[in-house]
Amino acid sequence: MQPRFDGLPLCCLYIAGLALLLSNDVTLAASNALQVLELRYGGQNKSGNFTPRMIGKCNGRSMCVFRCNNGEFSDVDRRVSKYCYIRYVCGNGPARENTYPESDQQITLDCTVMEGP
């Protein structure tokens, strides 16, 4: 006969405890979830707001990779050099912002690495 606690077999308590542990791990991981606040792409004359696209691509992840170029977004200001301006947060941390020049190189937003004060 298996030992019981509050009427539950020990095996069920183990499974319930494991489920609680796993749910706490998910909560801790989600506390560093990336949230895009703003992304603009364009040149000195025109820029486009691509925030909704980046929210769909990145929000809730711990890391997000994209390129700052016409292929990722669109050519909103023809025949000029462009840039990406992005503002985002990791969990409940402070807002982070960066400006990247147009490039085919990958840009990584990484919420697994916490920035110092």
C-alpha cells in the first residue's frame, strides 16, 4: 500500500509538485519576455512605423532576430540610406533603445542578457 497524505497517493503529490515547479519556471522565464514598444524604419525624409509587425514577430520571446533592410520592411524612402530605430523592454526592466544602419547583417534583441545600470 502506498503512503497517503491528505488522501492523495504520494505519486500524485510528486506530479502536482513537479507541475507547480514547471509552472514557476515558465513564469520566471516570462519575466524576461521581450516587448517591442516601437520600431521605425526609413531615411531622413520618410520613415514607416513597423511596430505592429515587430510585435507579432518578437513579443513574448527571450530573443528576436531581424535585419534592418528593405527586404525585412519596405523601401519607404527611395535612394537614401536608411536606419532602424527600436525601443523595447525585457520583462519589467527599463526601456532599451538602439538605432541601427541599414544592413543585411542580423540584429539580435536579447533579453537573456540583463544590461547593467
